[in-house]
Amino acid sequence: MSQQLSDQSQKRSGMRKLRGIIKLLFGDSFAVMAFGFLAILFFGAIFGPSLIEGADVSMNLKLRNAPPFDFSTSFGYWLGADSLGRPILPRLLIAARTTLAISLSVVFLSMIIGSALGIVAGFYTGRMGNIIMRGADLVMSFPSLLLAVIVLYVLKPYVFNVVIVLAITRIPVYIRVARAEVLEVKERLFVESARSMGASDWRILRLHIAPIILPTLLTVASLDLANVMLAESSLSFLGIGVQPPSITWGLMVADGRNYLTSAWWLAFWPGMAILLTALSANLLSNWMRIAMDPKLRWRLEKKSTSTDATAAPSDGSDPS
């Protein structure tokens, strides 16, 4: 009986937290639009390829470089067709799955490794911390895109190699952020209290420091998603990223650059997808930074409260 009551209490607590997050989200109209766009994008990237049934590779030479908004054609050709008569809309969905899969894998891998190294470097500021930071400085001394170009030129540009190379170039970002946060948090009173009570270093890092710095790392990760996606698109545009028959937005832009004067839509639509996705990720990361900071959260709470007050009559009368 007590277990059931505990489970119900946890569910109610989870629902309250979810409602609080939704309320904060609606306190920022730009974040709502960004979240809506990313939700639609992820839904299309996950379920879209299973619905188009090979339409992205079906060629119709009669519709080579067909212009967009010709609603007399099938739905897939509403955004136009490429130089081989393949519909652009299904290809955008396939490319979205590849681009997002690579970008999310790079961000996840670099955040896990970089955060772990940064926490160790911040907590142990001696020889171990110096070695980690000098390694991060060494990687950051090379321009990240140039380093990726050199490595992928030597290795074969497989998807796995692209993920590993881009993750290596992004790891120093998380090392520096995590180290800076740990240096500040480990001096707080609750950490000193836990240490005085005999808590081990692993317990302090796991229970007292990691949960405090996690919101900052997640904010950096959401912001870094746009940078990784742009880097992957740049590599594909240069021809050393993902290779056909796989397709990404950057590769679609590269394929359409030879037709900019005669068929601008070949490069415009994937370029617009990159722009909107990067912009939405930046807007959502800005919302996360405010929502996770208790000193700034009042802005979103004030907006959401004023919205609720506007929606409801002030005198309690029936709006009808």
C-alpha cells in the first residue's frame, strides 16, 4: 500500500514538473515556435522515410529541375525536383534523418567525454588536471574545420569517421565549461559539508557536483547542435563528408550549386532547412539558459502569468 502511495506521489510530482516546464516554455513565444519546428522536423525525420517508400530515389527525367509550387504534380514534387528528376521534399526528409543523426551523435559523444574529463580536471587541479587541459588546448589550437578536413582527407569519409572527427573537435568546449563550473561549485558549503562527513570523491562528484553543472552542459549542448550541424554540412559541401548514396543537407546544397542560375531551388531548400534548424536550436538553447537559471527564470514566469491573466476575465465573469 505504501509503495503504491509512493508511486502515485512520484507521478504527481512528475506531472507538476512537466506542467511547470510547459508553462515556462509558453513564457517565450520564440522558444515555442522553435520547439514546434524542431518537433515537426524530428517527427518527419523519424517517421517520414517509412512513409515515402523510396520516393526519394525514384527518377522522372521528364521533371528534371522542375520548379517548385507546381501543384499539378504529386505531393513529393511540390518543392521541385533535382537534376535527375528526383523529388526534393522526400530527399529533404531522408537528409534530415542523416544530418540529425550525425549531429546528435557528435553532441552526445563529445558532451559525455568532455564533461567527464572537465569534471576530473576541475576537481583534481594538480597534475591530472593540467594534463587534461593541455590536451584540450592542443586540440583547440587547430581550427576545428581544418582539422576535420585533414583527418577525413587521410581517412575514408564514412559516417563513423565523420562522427568521431567532429566529436574530437568539440570535446574541448565541454572540458572548459565543465571545469569552470566544477571549480566554482566545489568551493560551496554543501560540498565542504559532504567532505567533512566522510563522503568519497566519487560520491561528491556524482551526487553533489554533477547535478548542479548538468543544466549548464545541456544548454551548451543544445547550442552546440547548430555548430555541429553547420560543420557537418560544410564537410559534405566540400565533398569529404558523407558520400552518396547517403545524403545530407550539405550534400544537397553541394549538388545544387551548379544550378544556382537556372534552378535555384536545388540549393535553396536544404540551405533553408539548415538555417531554420540552426536558428531554432539557438532560440531553444537561449530559453533553456533562462529557464534553468533561478536568477533569470522570473522573466518567463512573469510572461506566462501575464498571459494567463489576459486570457481569464479579471472580474471572474463568464467570457461568453
